[in-house]
Amino acid sequence: RGQGALNSEERLTPIGRMLAQLPVDIVIGKMLVMGTIFHVIEPVLAIAAALSVQSPFSRVPLGQGDISVARRPLESEHGDPFTLLNAFDEWIQLKSEGGASSTHRWCKRRGLEQQRFYEMAKLRQQFQEILQEHSLLPRGYEGTSRGRRGERLTESQKWELRQMRKRHRAEHKKRKILKLDDEGGVLSDSDEESVSADLKDLEFKLLHDLSQLQEASAVRQAFTLRDTNVLKIVLCSGLYPQLAMADDCNSYRRDSEQVFHTKVSKTSHATACTLILISSLQSKPFVVLHPTSVFATNPEYLQPPEVCNHHRQEHLH
């Protein structure tokens, strides 16, 4: 009922009937439906997929501030869903330009898990196909799966993929042997890791239309403030009523001690990944920021504009 799927008589509403047909979590399902209604389905598909898998952002170890600096261009003042979208879009652009090696280096420098982006792309495609099967996408909509339009891999590339699968299985079964170099140092064989990365890259290109993904990513990066606000409305419509309100005394607390009040004692995985993480102590009626959240590293994003301006003026004086 909180999602508007049931009326006061416990009967399905129009949006409830649509959600009942979608084999996805109700939070994700409502985002997808609202995304089609407000014509922002491309970013919603990517964000819904990102919220359905483990975050690619790992905790930054102490003494590795260069990772935090490298992540800064990806961070969005609009919150974690937009930060995840920025990271996914940047990964897609690099994937189309340089392939597996360039994205691997890019992820490693920023402390990101590349496997999560592969999972996002796969889930994004599945969500798209579900909407198409239920006629919830506009007629003539061009997707990004290989089964529709776009260039297909050649037979030689498919053959190479099969061969790499065989090599990967063989390497996985072998016992890894460490060799000594001429100076007595230990060399670790990275062939298995290289084969695995190339295999995932080829599988990705086999299943997805990379040119369409790149085009959709470029469109999202050109979003106006109005587009961003519409997207916020769509995301909030799915998350509601699982929202939290900042405590009045947060401005006097350290960043790690800030709390946010909510009436919801439990949350779905999608909500936990979005802005905040529910405290593991169920007896406490509040939530705390997840350590990898963009708001944990940039707490000023949560401050009202007048408070931020006041702090800036104090800093100048």
C-alpha cells in the first residue's frame, strides 16, 4: 500500500496491476514503470541495475588518498544513484574506446570492482527485455541487446570466444606455479587473470550492442537540471516511503556520527545502496551514512544552501 499498489480496500490499483506483472522487486519495478511514463527510461534502467547489485565502490584504505582524488570527478552532489550512473557511463565510454585493459586500469586506480559493471550491464538488459515483453516501452524503441539491431560479432570472434573459454577452464584447473627470475625474485603468472578479463570483455561484446550503450551514455551526460529533477522524482517514487530525515543536531556532529531518522525499521537492498545504510541495531530508530556513500565523503552536500553559504563566509573571514 505504501507504494500505491493497493487501495484502501486492499485491491490492486492501475500501477499495482502493472507491478504485479513484473518479476522484480517492487521498488525497482515502480522505478521502471515511472521511468517509462516520464520518458527517462534509459537512466532509470542503468540506475535500477546499479541498485540491484553490490556497489562497485570499495572502501578506501587509509593512506591511499589518490583513490579518493581519482573518484572525485564521478561524485555527484545529487546522491549515490547519480554517482553510480556517472561511473557506469564512464566505464561504458572507456569500454567502447579501449576494451578490457583500459577499463581494468581505470577501475583499479579508482578502487572500483569491474565485475559489478558487468553485472549492471547484464541486469540493465534484463530489465529492458522485461519491459518490452510487457509492452511498457514505446513502439520502435531500440534496445542495446544483440538480439535486436546493431552490429553482430563475426564468426571468427565467436570462435575466439569459445577458444578462450576452453583456455580459461584449463588455466583454472592448473596448479599455479611461482617462478624465479634471474635475480632470485618471485614472478607470479598473470596469464589466468588476463584470460579471464579478455573472456568477460568478449562475452560483454557478444551480449550487448556497445554502440547503443555508448549513445545512451552520451545522452545522459548531456542531461539538463530539469532532466535531473525529473529523474529524482522517479527515483523517490520508487523508494518512498523508505526515506530518512537528517537530525537537527547533525551540524554539530562529526561526519561519521551523523544520524537520520526514519519510521521504516527495515529496508530493501536497493534502498541501502541508494543513500544510507540502516543501522544493524534494530532497537535504534535511525540510520547512518554508508562509508562508501558520496555523502560520507562530501557531507556538505546534505547541508541546506544557506548553511553552506554561512560556512563559506566564516571560512573567508
